[in-house]
Amino acid sequence: MYNRFRGRFEYVQQSNDLPVDMVYCISMPNRIEYVTKQMNEIGTSYKLFHAITPQDLTTLDYLMFSTTLIPGTHLYKKFTKLPVNLSFFMCFYDAWKNGYDNICILEDDIILKESVQNIRTLLQEFGATPSVDILYMGYCWLDCRNPEQFKQISPSLRLVPNNKRILCNHAMVLNKDLIDRYMRQYNLFLENSNSDVLLNNFLNRNNIPRAVPTHGYIDQNYEKLGSNNDNDNSRNKT
């Protein structure tokens, strides 16, 4: 799969690099112009991954790698879900293959809610906090009631309790240990749910520590862009 789609990585060099080994940006064709402006605002070098689409996959792909064609399953006839999962897989595998210590993955509908300097500081804090393996820079679906449960571990970072559900893959930072564990799971290619649900379940199941900032730093621009994946964004409450 990696060899099949690795030609879709496009390296974009800029001068104001963030404090991670690599930044990945996953984009659909209709959002390239929008997300390029966002990435130019950040100013960091990054690998643009031209996202996999349903048109790129065969019936055999759907049968081998997901439950999309199995009646009664969560993904039945949701043909956009496997391409999203595989696009994230491409970034995970590329980072794993290159041995990056930490990476940032951004989706093509991001909108910055904090200054680039504050985002940089946040990533520096994450890099200096070995007790957590992943940082979500947004809060999608996270129940933030009872804030005392979110232990403060640095000036800008709070620990997410393991029983909490966070489905927010649009802006996240992962370290090498987490990427290695995720890539080695036995059922990596049995995609039976959305990519954010699969990652959340993996983190909860393995008691992997997660962090969020004290408020959302990068959101999704639902109002302007809507959804490419048939998601009901009106229900995305925090």
C-alpha cells in the first residue's frame, strides 16, 4: 500500500519550521488552495499528502482492508471512510519508515485559533513531556465537564483521563513510541470504523497517555468547508 501511494507525498519547504521532525498535511484536491494558505501562515516545511479517494481503490481493496462491503457493519457502503484511514496510514508508515521521533499531522480543513508562536511553544512543551505520547490540538467530541479530572502536566498541557473519548485527528502530534506500537498492532488492516475512532480505541485499550492544551489551538473550519466524508458536524460538540 505504501509503495502504491508514496508518490503522493509532496515536500514543501518553508523557513519557520515547527519543533517536530516532520509535519504532514493530508488534503483532498478541492481543499489544496485553502490548506496551502493555512500552511503558509504557519510557515513550517511539511509533506503534503494528496489524499486517497474512493476512486483510487478497487472492490478488492475494500474487501481486504475494511468492512465497507459487509452488510450490517458500521462502515457498510460508507466508501469515503477507508480512503481517510489509508491516508493517515500513509503518514504513520512514512514516519515509522523514516524513524522520526515526533510528527505533526494536520488535515485540510484546519483553522488556527492561536498564534503560530503559541503553537510552537505548545509543541515544545509536548516534546519536553515524555510522560505523554500524543497531543490533540483540538477537542472534538471530548467531554470537558469536571475539569479537575484533567491533570495539569505543564503550563499549557493537561492529561486526558483514559475513560474519555476524543475523536480529533485533524491536528495532532505523536511520538515515535506511539507510532511504533500503532503500526505493530495485529489488526491494523481490518478497518471497521472511522480513523479517529480506531485511534481513540487503541489509545484507551492500551492505556496510552494523551494530552490536550488548556484550550483548542487548531479547530476545523466546518462553517466554510463542510465535510468531505459525510460527517454530521452539527453534532460535534465539546
